[in-house]
Amino acid sequence: MKSWLQRFHPRNLYLVLQEIDKETERRPAPPGKFDTAPAIALMTTAVCLLFIHYMKFATTFQAIVEFYAAATHQGAGFLPALRRDPFFDLYTNMWWGFIHLIGYVLIPSLVIKFALKQQVLDNGLRLEKTRDYLFWYAALAAPIVCFAYFASFSREFLATYPFYGLAFRSGFDLLAWELVYLSQFVFLEFFFRGFLLHACRPAFGANGVFVMCIPYLMIHFAKPWPEATGAILFGLLLGILALRSRSIWGGAAVHMTVALSMDMLALMQGGRLPSQWWPT
């Protein structure tokens, strides 16, 4: 039992970071020459997070719909008619997912290929050694899922999840929402534990994990303070695991497992599991 618990000793965290630093292939710029890779990655991160923050809202989606209606001479009644569509709320959530796809995946992929001159797949998109670290990914997910189970008995939890308020209406609504919602976590992992972490590692070594943790924490500022605080440790551990496993897929699986568990717990505890495939 003691040897098993020793795996979680804080000293091991330092040793792992030290090992990552030793294995890092440093590419410092020659004397007198500016290393552009970290600057490009960090400025891309700033632009992408700014883009996502202001473009993801339903109000932005509606403004773009209004602009489209005006540009194509659809008339003033186009948006009100769209709002009466039974899937209008789903459309706004699909817009939310689409914006994350652009900001977290498409823009960084273009930067990787054309500015950093690298292969996109080399930024954590292969499975590599993910299976070797399944224990650690499970150790991250299990406590959060357990906490979610106990939290699911509270009214606040049931009122919050799922974020798509009509997920209970039909099997189609639930499936469509989960596809959008869970995909967003793959996008997020690619952005932080793939693109940003791999771009910073050659210059900063293991400290690239801590650089990545700062913007990762900042996207949680709108969340309750315990979740935002936990994002520091969560981001640190996922960053280390991404470097050790050379893959983002374990972290994506942790996020998706927790998110799906919270949604399903909320629906089950609230007696709101959909009973039909298509809304009536």
C-alpha cells in the first residue's frame, strides 16, 4: 500500500519535470538572433482566445444571421422566423462549437504548418504512448466523476447541466448536443496540450508546461472559483501527461468522461432522460 501511495508523492512531480527537461530537444536561437517560435505561438494563443471569447455567444450568432438576412435581402422577418425554429437553441450551440473549432484547431493548424513549418500530426494528435499512462488519466478522472455524483443531488447542479437546456427533449437533441460539447474538449486539448505546449517546449523545456497553464487557467475565470483554482493543478498534470505520452488523447478522454458523466447524472437525477428520438 505504501509503495502504491508513493506514486503520488510531490517529489515525483519534480523528478518527472526534470526528466522531461533532459529529454527536450532544445532549439535555442543563435546568439544575437531572436527565436520567433515561442512568440508566434503565444501571440496566436492571445488572438485565438480573444476571437473565441467575443465570437462564441448566441448574440453574435444572431447578429451574423441578421447581417446575412440583410445582405441577401431576406427581409426583417428572417431572424424572428429562425427563432421560432424548434432547433434554434441547438443552432446557437453548434455556432459555439464551430467558433471553438476555428479558434482552437483551424487557426493553430495553419500557424503550425505555414509559420512554424511543422507537421500538425506531430503536435500530439497521434496515440503514441497513451496506453502507458491510462492509470494516471483514470486517477485524474475518477475523483471528479465521484464529486459530480454527489453534486448531482443539488438543485444548482440539475439547473446547470446540461448546458443545452433542451437536451432532455429527445434522443436527437441529446446526441447532437453531446457531439458538439465533447468535440470541443478535443479542440481544447489540441490547442493547449498540443499546439501551445509543443511550440513552447524547445525554448522553455519543462517550464513550457507552466507557460501553458496560465492561459488555460484564464479561460476558467468565468467558472466558480473552486473549478478555476483546480484548473491550475489539472492543467499542470495534463500537460505533463501529454508530454510523457506524446499525445493529447488521454487528456481529451478525461475531459469527455467528466463532461458526459455530469450531463448524464443531471438528466438521470432530474428524471429527464429523453423518452423519444425526435422532438414532437
